[in-house]
Amino acid sequence: MSSATMAAPGEPDPPPSGPLEPGPAGIDRRVRDIAGGRLPAGKAGLPADTALSAESAPATLRREQRLLVRIARDFGWPLVLVFVTLLLPLWGFSELAGELRAGAIFGFDEPILRGLRAMASAGVDRFFVLFSNLGYMYGVVPVDIALVAVLFIRRHLRAATFASMAVVGSALLNLSAKRIFTRDRPSLWESITPEVTWSFPSGHAMGSATLAAVVIVLVWHTRWRWPAIAAMSAFVLLVGISRMYLGVHYPSDILAGWAVASAWTAACHLGVYRLHAPTWPSHGQRMG
């Protein structure tokens, strides 16, 4: 080894990476060497505070990684639910509403209606008229009233508050939205169940989806979770199809109704339960 690279006896070893380059580039290179373990901080020729921060970079990174893992473990599932049931439906409704306000015609509306019309027969008419009736006045509304009444009678007060806010608020939102958007009903053929109110969003879709969401939330921590999800999903889907089959709603009306119902119910749940409170009382307990 040449004398240019050897230290005299009693003198500290020179920095292994050579002289410190002038300017920020040299400091950045030494910091990377320290962080990667290729150069001890004491031999870097850097100011003490810069060397210290470089040495602590791996530890800081590990702390941040542990924090992210903890957040994902503790809040990952609730955040996914908030995204799927609240944020995504809000985005979907805003897209539909924005296009409608701009006078756009949704390309999928008429083909779907005509495809459903091609299925028409006396038996199919009776089937979908039945689900259309169950989707509002003769099914959803009585069940809404009975559900809220039972919850109050059994003194499940927070559950009753959540359910009543969801179903009443959904109905009010639907009436308000219809007056705001004033969309005419489809007129591709004469419906056997004509409607005279505005079309967007669908009240049947909103009402049935809101009831379904409330029921699913209330039984989420019980063994009835998956049966409720299956049954209520099928019911909501059939109600939506019935309104399109009868020619009184566009598919975009149905999608908008489902989106608003999901977002509103999720917002009510967050407001009443604040994420961490139980959605159903344990045995022998009452909701406050």
C-alpha cells in the first residue's frame, strides 16, 4: 500500500471512501454509505448531526414499517369497508349524477331495458310485479317500521337509532334527489305499472338496498351473517331487475339508488357506532 493511503502511527485511519466530495453530492454519497452499512459514521468526515441521522435511517425505516403493519392489522378491514361501502358508492353516484346533469345519455340504459323486455310473458309479469310491490309499499316499508319498532321495544337503542336514521334518511334523500334531477321515466313501451314521479334515483332500489344493509349490519356478528347477505342480496337484485323489466326505471336509476343507499347506511353506521362500538348487544346487555 502506498504512503498516500496509509496513516502514520498514532493517527486515525482515513475515510475508506476517499476524500469527501465538495457540495451536497458528496454528503449524499456518504450518507448512503452509512445507511447501507458500508462506512462507519465516525470515518465519514461528516458533521456529527448528519452522520447520526444517517446511522438512524435504517431504524427509522423499521419503525415506519412496523407502524404500517400495525395500522393494516388494526384498521385494514374497517378501511376496506369504508372504501367499498361509502367512498366507492359516493364516487359512482357522483359520476352518474354529473353525467345526467350534463345531459348525457347512458349507452347501457336502453339495450338493457330492451333485453329485459324481450323476456316478457304473463308469468314473468306476475313474478316481477310481485317483487316490485315487495320492494316498497307492501314489503320494505312495513318491514322498516316493524324492525325499528322491535328494536325500540327491546331497548336496543343504538341499533334502533341506526336503523331509523338509515331508512328514514334514505327515503328523504330519495325524494330530494328526484326533485333535484327531475329525470323523466323511460318511455320505450307502455308499462303495466305506470309511475308518475321522477325517475332518478330509484326509490325501490334505495329502499330495498337500505333495508338490506341495515339487516346485514345488525346481524354481522352473529351466525346469520352469511345467510342474511345471500338472502338480502338476492332480494335487492330482484327488486332492481323488476323495476327495469316493468319499464319504469333506467338501469342508471337503479345503480344510483344502490350507491346512495350504501353510502348513506355506511355514514349512519359510522355516526352511531363510531367504528369500534358493537352493532348488536351481547346476551343480557342493552344498547345505550
